[in-house]
Amino acid sequence: MAPRAEPPLTGPVTLGDLTREGKLLWCWCADCGRERDIDPATVPLPASFPVPEVGSRMVCSTCGGRKVRTAPELYPGGIEAQRARFRK
């Protein structure tokens, strides 16, 4: 019996991955708590840039904090769509 092939190791999700999958980039400020989803195609970084590192290049538009965390969207359609579901 032949050994099972291991799946290739992949790195973190990139901005290009989010764009291809039609997902948003979730951003959260650890200083003031503001969160927002943005279109990853509008981020002025290469498509190969890892999503977890994007926050280190951002500044919060509310408080000016630099402790911004980034991840793929947490909810389908983004945080605003999730909030709208609860407002009904």
C-alpha cells in the first residue's frame, strides 16, 4: 500500500485569496474597539500580502490607534450584514 500524500503546506490567507473568494477584510482596533469590513482589493498592498499582517500597516480612522487586527470576514457579508440581521 502506498503512503498517503500529505496536503501541501500553505501559508496564511492573502489579500488576493480574499479578493478571489469575494470575501471582505475584517479590521478591529484593539484601542477603541471599532470594527469594520473593507474590500481587500482597495488595500494598497500586494495581493500576496498575508491578511494577519495587514493590520500592522493600518491606523484606526476613529482613534488613530495602530493596534489594528485583521482577519478574513467573520460573518457572510461582513459585520454590518450581521448587525442588520439582529436589528430585524
